[in-house]
Amino acid sequence: MQTTSLRYFLTVARCGSIAAASTRLNVAASAISRQIANLESELGCVLFERRPRGMVPSPAGDLLVDHANQILMRADLAVSEILGLQGTARGLIRVAGSEGFALDVLPNAIAAFHARFSGIRFELAVMPPMKVTQSVASGEADIGMTFKMGKDPGLTIVHETTVAMLGLCAKGHPLADAASVPLRTLQDYPVVLMPEDTTSRQVFDAACRDEGITIEPVLTTNSLPSILSFVKLTKAVVPLASLSILGPVLRGDFAAFPLADSARTSRAVQVAVMRDRRLPQPVRIFLDEFVSTLPTDP
């Protein structure tokens, strides 16, 4: 059983179709179909069920997904260690993160690492927090960074810290120089919020309920670049985790102000890896260096 066949099989299982897998792998769909057919012939069973919503692993396919993950991770580890013996820093590091960390935190860490190890390639996937944890637990990503979710037995948390929620606004905004702003003061301004299924929105809405107020957003979006563009051009404010907006504020593009009673709007940030997985050396080095740049709780 060749690792190429297993990689193609896993990609189809994750993408849900050969066409999507072809795009992700940059490999002809016919080549992927042929590898899947070879696997099914070798194993003597059907690995996928063809359904209207796409290709879904059969019971045998589900079993192979679990084993294929382990086989490929061990193969990647072996290649990494062999290259290490040869003094060659090469390999692929797959990082998954939620939207708030994709603007500066993760790209900055990747850029710093790339400057020293140009032979290392990266894949950065931006997805909702739940998908981040699933991606790491399944082995699809090596490292995940997201706001704290419920406990997942498939993960090991390697770093956790609490960050405050700040109000972000354009420079020159009436609140730009405020020392502390009560939540109810935000009712006097247009407010931008993340969607209701995000932890950012849920924390903010809960704090508003505690205050006995309701704030209706003028714009709801999960796109941080869209939020920044809108806030820069208007009198709007947006409550976001400090770590998510540190870059734009430090560059002088925006102003930020503390929210009163920050304990109620603070959020935990986690960096996670798959439980009991032995990480390839480049991943371990990047992880250690990345975590060392993150804030720690006092």
C-alpha cells in the first residue's frame, strides 16, 4: 500500500469529492480516481459511498482513515528525522487557526521561522474554532490556535493564556483616548460584531446581558479584513480580543480602548496538538518558538 494512494484517499475523505481533492492536491482528478480504484482493488472492498452531497467514506473507508492518518504521520516523522541527520531543514508544517489569529499572529510567526529555515513549507488554514480542533485531532493540521472550546480528548493543550477584549476604532474617534469604556457607552455608536456562532460574539452578548443592555450591530461579519475596512471608514467600534488587533494598533492604523469590567469579556486562547503524537522536528521547533512569543497569564 503506497503512501501516495493513502494521501489521495485521505484528501478525498476530507474534501468530500474527487474534484475538490484535485484542486487541493493540484493533481489530475483521473490520477486520484485511479489511486482510489487501486486501493479498493487491493483491499477488496468499497472505500467510498457516492451520495448526492458528495463522497462519504464507507465503514471500511472510516477504518482506513484512522490507520492512514497514523501511517502518514509516522512516514512524515521518519522523513523529517532522516533529513535532520543529513543537516537539511525541510518539510511541511500545517497550521490551523481561527480568523482572529490569521491577520498578524500566525503569519508573523511563520515569516520569522521562514527567514531562518527557508526549506520549510507551511500551510495555513483559517477556519471556525470547532473546525480547528477537529483538524488537529484528526491529524489534518499539526498545530491549532483558537479561542478556548470545550475539552477534546484528542488534543493536548501546549499553551493557554487569557486575553482581554478591547474596543477597536478609527484614529480620531471620540473613544480613541478613553481610559475605560462601559459597555453601555457603545450604544451611542455603530457597533460591528462577529456572527452569533463565534466565541467573540457569545462572550460579548453575555456581558451585555449581565449589564441589562442589548446592542444591535450595524454590520455582522466573520471577516476581519472587512471589519477593519468598515471601522476605518466610519465611526463604528468593534469589540475584539487584544491579540487579534495588536498588529493594526501598533502600526498606528487604528486606536483601541479598554472595556470596563474586562474580566467578563476576557477570553482564553489555546495552542493545541494531537494527543500522544510525536511531532516531526521542524514542527516541534516552530511550536516551541511560536509559543515563546505568546503572552502568558501572570
